[in-house]
Amino acid sequence: MRVAIPSPLRSYTGSREQVSGAGATVGELLASLDRQFPGIRFRIVDEQDRIRVHIRIFVNRELARDLGRTLGAGDEVQILCALSGG
């Protein structure tokens, strides 16, 4: 499936805006991405295996609230990062 990568995480993907991944759930997809792009999962998921508070993951434009969200082969996944600062 296609995964859109936000600008702050593109250093992990060699500046690629879109990558391909596989998995039956969001958690499996992130594990697949981490095998291809080591370290990217830690930027998305915290130590308690929850999606970080500043990250949003959308599956076919619907918010995925946890790593157990099921996926299909043709799904489009978009990862977004909130910006902060002052």
C-alpha cells in the first residue's frame, strides 16, 4: 500500500514523499516501514506502543486511532506531524 510521509520524517526515507509498505494493521505497516527505514517507527509510536500525541495517521482519509486499525492492500495511508514552536 502507499504511505505518504510528512516532511519531518523524510530524512528516514531518503527524502521520498511516498513509500510502499505492507501489513494487516497500522502496527504491522509501521513495523514494515521500520524494516525499510530503520528508526522511523520510534518517531511515530511511543514506548507504550501508542501513536505519539503529535502524530496523526489517516487511512483512506479516516483517522486511525490506534495501531490495531485494520488495513487492506489498496488502502492509502497518510502520516501527519503537528508542528510546534514559538
